Amino acid sequence: MGWVSTDNEHEGWAACVAPDGRLSSSYSGEGMLVEGVTGRYERDKVMSDHEVVPDVEMIGWRGACTCGWQGELWKRVMSPADADFSHRRDYVSLDGFADASQEVEDAIHEEWKTHIAPSEAILGLEAAAREHAQAGQRLDKTVAAAKAAGASWADIGRAVGISRQSAHERWAEKQ
Ligand SMILES: [Zn+2]
């Protein structure tokens, strides 16, 4: 697990993909842990609803998110000569861990950021709207104070940058 969105609604990671399409959720000493029991692989000793898929069998990687989003597949190739980043093909050693290379993990991280971009943008919008509402309330109070101190609607309009008529229409009712 790796990346968390600002609103904590999304947690993303670069998952290893098993031959049957299941995604790794974590790692045990013997291989990648995938959720579910199919009988094709040994069950994990600690998490009995997970199976252990040997690293060498993993067919690739893809982005995953706790909301259910999945990125496009990055295919694992069996020789370094077949690796081709622009076609989403990469090689990692067959006798080591099946984790994605740093390059692929970075690319998947970017894909995940694109996935959460709309909700991150909405957060920014909510903050701006909150500040806007607060500034509006401050303006209303300051206008009321100016009027109470004897300022005319023309004075107030000039200070705010609107006409006397507009100032009157906007604030006279609130007095
Ligand atoms: Zn998500």
C-alpha cells in the first residue's frame, strides 16, 4: 500500500497481477498474497482467505485503489530484450521478487494521480467556496458598521467598487 488522497477516500498501490487476474495485496516470505481461495495455490498460513502466488508466476502490474479503480496492465516480459516501456512491457528478474521496477511504479503512481485528480480538484473548490462565503460575511459586517458610522450608500458603493444603487440594493435590506 502506498498513496493516500487528501480526503483519505482513496488508497492506491502498484499491484502485482497473478495469472488469473487477481491482484497482490501484500507479500509473504514465499510469494505474493492474493485474496480468495481457488485451490490453485497454497493458502497463506496467517491469512487463510489468501493464497500465495510464487513471484515467478506473476504476469505483470497494474494500479489498484481501495475504491475499486484499476489501471491498465503493465505486462511482464520474460527477457530484458522484450522490455518496452512505451508499450507497457517491462522485465524483472525471474529469480527475485516480482515487484514492479521503480520506473513502472512511478508510471502507475502517475496513473493513480490522474484517477484521483477530480476529487482532489473538488476539495480545492470546496475550500475556495468556504473562503468566499466567509469573505462575504466579513464584507456584510463591515458595510453595516460603515453605515452605522454615518457613511452614505454612495460612499460605500465607491469603496466596494459598485454603484450607489447596487450598494443600496445589496445591503439596505440587511440593515
Ligand atoms: Zn480510488
